[in-house]
Amino acid sequence: MQLSVPFPENQLFESDRPHIFPLARTVDQNPKFAVLWADTNKADIYIFGGEDRIRSDNTANEKVENIKNTVTARTQVGGWSQARFQRHIENFHLQHAKEVVADLDTLMREKEIDHLILAGDETAIMPVLRPQLSKELEDKVIGTLNHSQYDSTEEIRTQALEAMGVENAVRDKAQVERVFDAAKAAAGLGTLGVEDTLRALSNGQVQELVISADIDAIEYTAGKVGKILNEYAPGDDKSSTDALPEARIAGEVADELLMRAINTDAKIVFIEDESLLKEVGGVGAVLRFNKCEGQRLTHSRIFCEKRT
């Protein structure tokens, strides 16, 4: 399968287990996002990223052109008063903005897009367009770009990717802080480190798995991980294969974390800045629920141990 983004390196693996880490990372790092370019009389919607394939023209985006293209710049006033003419133009711009937003809302819902960047003249169109956004659309806006209609698709894409990069950095920091807060809170709805997170994933407790995007930054004690894997026999471990991963191979352990997250419908977030998770071995999680204090789940039996 040909993707629209490059991989940092080429590798060949021969194994009875799929190496899904680079594929899952690519999906997370390249979410689908929309860019709305608009002026006072027309608009273009660009869709970048996601699972778009590289087309024959080597572009990796879709474009919906000329949503509205009624020119107002050279309208003749005739016998109208200037105030009446101005109101006519303002009403036209307002109606144009409403129609553009309606088309945008439909498109983003149909294509399940969660990120939106607005582009255009910040003084001419944004004050008219922005107030028409629904709360749902407004919550998806991650930035604005000041672009003219003469900017190329590649110029828009380049600046939009920069805005996405800033958004991802902010998201990553907030996500890691959330994991640490959850782990340190009295309710104990968080885990830090490969070992505790692997056990929580095997129990189906994990709501959100955060993992370093650099597989070399994932560190753990192989003996402890091997013990946890053995505690959960194939069929009870939320895994997708009968064979257990090799605990001493970081790639297989990382894949196992991802597979158990996928199989229990846990959200997966890759963290670009490896320093954010360095002190906990590159892995953590926010939990859906917590067992009783000190609980350990082995096979299908639950043991609760009271701490002294």
C-alpha cells in the first residue's frame, strides 16, 4: 500500500507477528485535516493527510473548488445610495459565508475530519466567516493563515502542516500531563511505564495509551514484562495471536502494547517529544476504571490484596 507520507527508514522484518508500530505511528502522525480558503465571493476547501493515496499527479490532497464564485468587486452602483449599496454587499458577503460554512460542516462530518485551518484575508473575510461557525466547527479550528487566492496548493499545504505541527506539540504535552495527573491522583486512574500499562491493557482497563513515537525510547525490564505476558495465557490476554511476543525484543513488546490497545478500543497517541515520557520508559495510560486497591487479575480470577 502506497501512503502519502514517507517513512523515516526502510526495514525488512521476517516474523510470525506483524510489525505494526510504524504503521500505527503513521496513522496517528498524519491525521486528515481541512483547510478552508475563502474571500468575500468564493471559497476552496482542501483536505490533506489521512489515508489519501498518492495520485498520478503526485498530489496528496483533495480539493473542492469554487463553492461560490459570484463577483462583487465590480458591481455598479447605478441609482442606489452608497449606504444601500453597502448594505447589499454586506448581506451578500454574509450569505456567502453562511453557505460556505454549511458546505464545510457537511464535508467535515461526512469525511470525519477533526482539524480545521482557516485561510484568507484576515481583515476582509474572517470577521464575516468566523461568527458563522457552529460550536462544533469552532472547536475544530487549530489555526488561521493569511493567504491570497494566488497562493498555490503546495504553499497552503506547507503552512498548514506547520500549524498542525504546533497543534500536535501542544496536544502531546497536554496528553502526557493528563497521564501523569491520573497516575498520581488518589483514584489511581493512570499507569506509568511499560509493565503497569501492559497489565492494565491485558485487563481491558486502558482508555488512552500514550507511547513514544521513537521505538528506541521505549525502555523496560524484560524479566518483568515476560512475567506479565506469561500471567495472561493466549486467549485471555487481549492479544491477536496465539504466540507471546519475545520480551527482550522492544519492537515486539511495543507491537503487543498497540495490539492490546486496538483490541480493547483504547485510543492510541504517539508522543513526538521523547523527553516527555523518558522518565517512565516511554509509555503510560489513562484508565477507564480502576480495580480495588492492589488488585491483580490473573487469567479469569481476581485477587484483591489489602495493603498494610
